[in-house]
Amino acid sequence: MLKKGSKLNSILTGSCPKCQNESMYEDKNPLHLTKVLKMNENCSHCGFRYQIEPSFFYGAMYVSYGLNVAVGIAAFIVSFVFFGATIEQSFIAIILTLVVLFPFVLRLARNLYINMFVSYDPKAGRN
């Protein structure tokens, strides 16, 4: 399913979008909240610079917003429609879901954003 060279592989694993051999993040675990956004400067395998331009990842905020709206709607549907919760309980379910999934959505947004601009290169890092 996650074949090397696919965008989905890079997005879900947080690997370098150019060579997909190394994680973009200093700490692979998104639950270490103090390090959730700490990224390596360059890929040690292919040398790709992750910060393509100054403030590049500010654009990932828009992707994050869209993902959070989708997660909120999904949380509402699950709690209200499937579990029969009240509106107040559904609202609490949305808030709890967004808080719990925050680090995952944050990284996923960055992974999606950089993969919109960078494509896999099977020759990257080979000399």
C-alpha cells in the first residue's frame, strides 16, 4: 500500500518528499509535543532543503484548517448520528477529538503541504 515513490507514502510517514528515505522531523513521535514541529534543515540522504523559502510552512495552516474542519464534522457525525448524543455532547466530542488529534493533524498538514510542491525523484541522493 505504501510503496516508496508514492505521495501517500511520504504524507503518511513524514519522510522526505524528494527521496523518501528519511523522516523530515527530528523526533518521529508526534506525541512529544515540545518537538512536534522541529524539523531537520535538510535531508541527510539527498540534501533536499525542507524550508523551501522563508515562512514556507505558513501555508500549511490553511491545510490544517481544512483537515480540522473535516475531523470536526466527522466527530459530530459519529457522536450525533451513530451514538445518538445531544448537541452539547456532540460539541464536547468535537472539542476532545480536535485536542487529542492536534499533533497528528499538524504534522499531516505539513506533510500534505510540502508534497503539493515537491515530487519524488528516484535518482535523488545518488551520485
